[in-house]
Amino acid sequence: MDSKKDITNRISVISIVINVILSVLKFAAGIFAHSSAMISDSVHSLSDVLSTFAVIAGVNLSEKRSDSDHPYGHERLESIFSIILAGMLFATGIGIGYAGVKGIIFGTYSEPGMFALIAAAASIVIKELMYRYTMAAAKKVNSTALKADAWHHRSDALSSVGAFIGIIGAMLGFPVCDPIASVIICFFILKAAWDIFAEAANQLVDRACDEETQERLRRVVECQDGVLCVDLLRTRLFGSRMYVDVEIGADGMLPLYKSHEIAERVHNEIEREFPDVKHCMVHVNPKSIDDFTENNENY
């Protein structure tokens, strides 16, 4: 089975090749077909190449083994690179929006040709397919950086949709539609940049996992033999991995080695059911078995 690093590197190389080809195609279409929206779109595709290099660096560094200076590993480096990717995407969006507003204000637009329309349509199809391909791999290996790169593809597809609409409008006699499309593209890109930043930031500030994951964890713990109750369950994201701290209640009259067996069983089952768990700490609190028996009889 390929490692997270191998899958990321393979996907990234494919992304780089496709983005370079699309950038050249869309830039040529923008120049020869007189489409500012298409030129803006080509810049966006080119920025995806830079972001993919950042993905490669982020994932490869985050997969380094723990060492004396980083005993908990390097997973958070991937989140840091994801924030860098979000910043790159944000800057790209601002640049495209500025160019569009400038074109509208000063009337520096012209009617685009059919070449630009064909290039925009091809970009929509190719980039949407790349989004689906990259996102599937990102979910498989749980990589935030790869998810960010997937959203770069999706935002490129959306920007091409805006360019496509703008070009059609311009060809119908409304050339101002072309720079207007660039402004619309800007908002799509800024929204994607914010989503990427928010997810990566949450992984750096020890945010808890989502409620569904916590509920699944609780059910796994409660169904283990010897567990009377769950007193405390805390989770925190660590890059693309997570830490789990759980306090369970067990019969206080059990020998120490029996309590240890229960805790170890809980620990092993959590790591088996949740491969993304980097570390799990289980603490056992002594409980009176009579109290739980009486409570169950009352119900």
C-alpha cells in the first residue's frame, strides 16, 4: 500500500503537468482572443503550480519521524503549509479582482474570440476532474494540504465558469461582461482561500474533533467489557491526526492488573477503529458496581 507521501507526490506531479499545460493554453487564448478574464484565469492556473510545490514540501516534511527536538512528530508542518497555500490563493484572488475592477472603471476591454471560449470550456472540465481526483486522494490519506490543493483545482474550475460566462456575454455585444467575470472569479477564490485557512488554523489551535467523531469514540469506549461509564472524553486535532484523552469508570474492587487490561483494551480498540489517532491516553476511575446496578434496576 502506498504511503501518504507517495500518494501526495504522485498526485502533485500530475497536477503540476496539467496546470502548466492549462496555463499556457489559457494565456495564449487570452492574448489571441483578447480576453482579460482568460488571462486572469491562466494566472490562477499558474499559481496552482506554486501551491502544488508547497503541498509536496508540506506533506514530505510532516511525514518525518519524531526526533529529540520534536518528540510529538512534525504533522503540524502540513497545517502551516496549508495556511501558506491559503495566503497564495488569497493574493491571487485580490490580483484578479483588482484587474477586473480596473478594466470596468477605465473601459480597457475588448470582444473576445471563440478560442477563449473553447479554452474556458476545456478548463472547466479538466479542473473539475482534477478536483475530484485530488480530493479523493486527500480523503484517503487525510491530508489537509492535499485538500487545499484540491480546492485550488475547484476554484480554478469555478473561475473558468466565470470566464466562460463573461466571454459569452462579451461575444453577444456586452464586452464589459469580461472584466465583470474577473471580479466574480475573485470572490470565488477568496472564499476558497478562507475555507482552507480556517481548517488549517483549527488544526494548529488544538480544536476538538467534530461531534460525530466524538460520539463514535464514546460508543466504542462504552461497549468495551469492564467499562461502566465514560467520565471524560477530550479530543484535539494535531495537523491531520488527532489525540484522544478518555477517563473511564471501572469496578473499584478489581485488581490493578484487571483495570489495566480494561484500559489497554479501550486504548487498542480506539486506535484500531480510528487510524487517524496519533496517541490515546486512557485513565481509569474506580466506581462502585452496586451504584450502577441500582441505577439500571431503576430504569
